[in-house]
Amino acid sequence: MQAIVKKHEGFIAETWDKIVGKVTVTANRIQDGMPYTTHDGKYDDCQESDPSWWTNSFWSGILWHMYKGTGVETFKQYAGSIEAKLDQVLHQYDELHHDVGFMWLLTSVMNHELTGDEQARRRAMLAASVLSSRGNIAGGYIRAWNGNNAGWAIIDCMMNIPLLFWASQKSGDSRFKHLAMMHADKTMEAFVRKDGSVNHIVIFDEFTGEMLETPGGQGVQSGSSWSRGQSWAVYGFAQAYHWTGKQEYLDAAKRVAHYTLTNLALTGYVPLCDYRQPADSTQLDSSAGAITACGLIEIAKAVPEEEQALYLESAMRILKALDEKCGVWDLSDECLLTDGTSQYKPGDGGRYNVKNGALIYGDFYYVEAIAKLRELLG
């Protein structure tokens, strides 16, 4: 595997240096903020207006990658401050939902794994307990969101359940792992279609687990193929395999990946927002590409040697296409990637409805993909 990655060593090193240089400048301004997108080239800040917003951990995740890769203490300090600020959300409880995985995997878990901080471990275990409490045992799934939608589950949650796998390993308590596998099994059954495309939302009967409806969610419509949902499935099932060794999870990740790569080959490896969107639509989602690349790298780690090149070289094609077509490496905008789209649907949608713009999670997963490749280089 290292030999495959070695062919791209120059690109990996150059891109990492560009990331470090730009994030250093951005960090000097936003410090321990909680950005979502950029306005007039500057990242916004959600910590006062919406402290429980699901993306408020992604800047922390970037900072932890920077600290791990550079050892610069400032990155650690800002990331730790963001984590402490999220205590208000963790202890208020009412605004917590399935995305506690995103929120504390990229803050407390990264902190504990890098520094051994015990307070970070306790925060992450509390968040895992919150997530596990959302498991509907009769239905076989982890419930999405709050309010009057008890039967709802979403593909995004495949990226939250790694918090449960981590908590099980860290505590020696297998109930977390059992719940995560219950949800992953239900997701394989109800979300992943035979051709490798996926549903964004599935509504179940909360008492029997029967599949009732598949709303379009953030894609075009029911039956469509929202590209970020595809990427959540690729990376999420690859991580589920990593934590469990269950072959069915790796097979699911590969099936979704093959469908996704077939579509990416038609668009120069920068994803459409929905792989089944109308032909005249110009909506892209670079974040889906960055997430897919992360998932492909994880699949490559898991497959036999003769299969590794398919997934690693595909990840490199995506990352290089994003660099060339969506990368913002000067200081004209604080984002690393543009051409990110939060959802296909038109309309105002408030401050979180981004069309072909910057998304902090797109930046995070691009950084994470490059960091993974640097680790493979050794």
C-alpha cells in the first residue's frame, strides 16, 4: 500500500504544506470559533446563535489534525477551548440528537486519543451514552433528530456510530457496540439499494421496524442519490468494518463506493450534489468528494493487496480534482474548498443553505484525507 501512496508523495506533501499555511492564518483570526461557511471570504461563527449546530466541531477537528501534524500548541489550545464551550450543549441535553457523534468525535475523542486527557474521555463517554439512549430496540435503528418523527433514521448516522464503537472499546462495555451494530445492520437492509445507491432518510414503524417511507431528504426526491449521503455510507460502513471485522460492512462500503465512482467518472471526480439530479443542474458538492476519499482510503486498508490500488488511486483522483477545481489556496477566502452544497432543494433555507460555496466539513474531510495519506507514507 505504501508503494501506491509513494507515487503521489509530492502532491501529498505540497497539499499538506498549503493546508498548514492557510489554516495557520485562518486560526489567527477565528481562533476558537465555530464556523460553518464563509461570507465575503470570512468564516462565520455559530457559537452564540446556534451552539448546538451539528457542524460546530469540525473546526476543532481541523485544529487537532494540525496539532498532530505540526505539534504547534496554539492549535491544541483553540481546539480545547471549543470542546469546553460545547459543555453547555452537552449538559443542557434538550438540543442533543443523533449528531452527538460528529460533535464529540472531533473534539473530545480526538483530544483524548492525542493527549490522554481524562476530562475529554468523560465528555465523550457521556455523549456516547446520549447517542445510545436514542436506540429504538423494537425498530432496530437509532432515531434521527427530535420532535414528532420517532420513526426517522438517516444515512448520516453511520458517521455517528463510531462514537459508540469507541466507547465500547474504551469502557469494555459491549452494549455500545451492540447498539452500533444493530443500527448498521438496519442501515444495510433499508438504506443501501441493490445498485449501491442509498436513501437519505428512511421512516420506520417505531414498534415493528417495518420500512414505511423514503423521503428525498437533502437530495432531489425519493429514490434519488444525494452524493453526500453516498459518501457517509462509504466512509461509515468502512469504519464499521474497522471496528467490528464484519465482512458484510466492508462489502456494503465497496458496493456503495463502486456506484459512487462510476458516477464520479462522468463528472471529472467532483461530485454533483445528487447523482440523479436534472441534467441542466449545476449544483456540485465538493464535501461529498472529500468524504468519499476518506472512505476509499479506509477501504484500501481493509482489502487484499491486489485490490488496494483501485481504492487508493480513486481517492487520489478525487483529491487532485478537488485541489484543481475547487481548492482555494490563496487568502481570498478562508475556506480550503469551494463548490460545496448543503442540500439540493432550492429556496432560502436560512443561513445553512449553501449552494456551491464553502462548508467547514468539506474542509475537514479534505484535511483528514491528506492526513491519512501522510500516515500511510510513514
